[in-house]
Amino acid sequence: MINSRGGKDGSRNFNFKRMKRNRATVIYSVDRFDRIISVNREWVQVAYEYELEQLFTDRIIGQNLWRYLAKGVTQDLYRMVMERIRKTGEDVAFELRCDLPEKRRLYRLSMSLGDESSIIFRVDPVEFENRPEQEFFRSIVLGGKSELVNMCSWCCRFKGQDGSWLEVEDFVALTPGTMSSDSTRISHSMCGDCYHRLTETSAR
Ligand SMILES: [Zn+2]
């Protein structure tokens, strides 16, 4: 379970409100060679809503999934999980966060085996919570020479100066200079909690 929902480490205990039922479930699938072979209508809606041109259907069908996943531990985990699904036929599911500046969003990613060793990915919204807009997200840029900050891609927490992983509000409050910089570079990594959570899930 994600630590931010009341973790052992004393992190904030957020009271996620049950979200409305009509939130869309995004579904996509890859073939035995990990090429993206289908995306549902909700995928297309999200791509247009956030103007993610590289995710428009005509650009993404036929592309290799690995192009879109962060190299390193993220790719390693997906490979491990996908290999296991293809070997055992068992579903795997875990929760992950994908926040917006003004919203905490918790999703459940389920992966299951389809025909001919394809894998179907299903992303269900679980809980959303509004919050005051976090200006810090606006300063995030890709590339450049600005200060580098580690963010866990799975729980959206940031690595503080003492090495602990913090919700954005705590990170900004505890890290001098975060708000004075107008550009922050993000390194997408994975915190220890998420690593254990996901390896446990996939090793079951
Ligand atoms: Zn994490």
C-alpha cells in the first residue's frame, strides 16, 4: 500500500475521497514483442486532454512499449512482471500515483495475459483528492542544467536532503530554495517503499 495513505514513516495521512464512478479506465495492450497494438477511447481522450502528441493513436500503435518507460529500475520491474505474467498466466496489479499540481490521484494498474502472449494493461482510477495547487510542479523542466531532484515515478514523492521520500508539500517546506528556482530538473526514480511493494507483488 502506498505510504502516503498513512505510512509507517510518519508521512502525511491523506484522506482520499472516493471518486466519481464515471472516471475513465484506460486500457492498452502489447503483443508478444511488446509492441503497442491497441489503445481504448479513454487513452485517446487523455492524450488529447493533456496535448501529449506523442501518445496520439497514429503515433503510438506499433511502437515499442519500452520507448515510453523510464530506463533502469522501472523498465526492470515491468520486464520482470511481464515475464511472470507470460509464464504463469496470472494477473498482476498494483497501485500507483499520478498527481497533478492541484490533485492527488491514485490509480490501480492491472496487467493480464491476452491471446498469443499479448499483455493487457488496465489503469483504473481509485481515489482522487483536490489540494491547493502546488506551484513547485510548474517549475519542473526536462533537461537543462538546473537543480536535479529525484522523484519516485510510482508514488510521486520527492527525495529530501536527508534521503527520506516526501509528499510534495513536505518536500517544498523542508527543502530550502525549491520555490526560488524557476526550473527544476526531475530524475524519475523509485523509492525503497515502492520497490519493495512492487517486487513483493510480482514475486507472489
Ligand atoms: Zn515511491
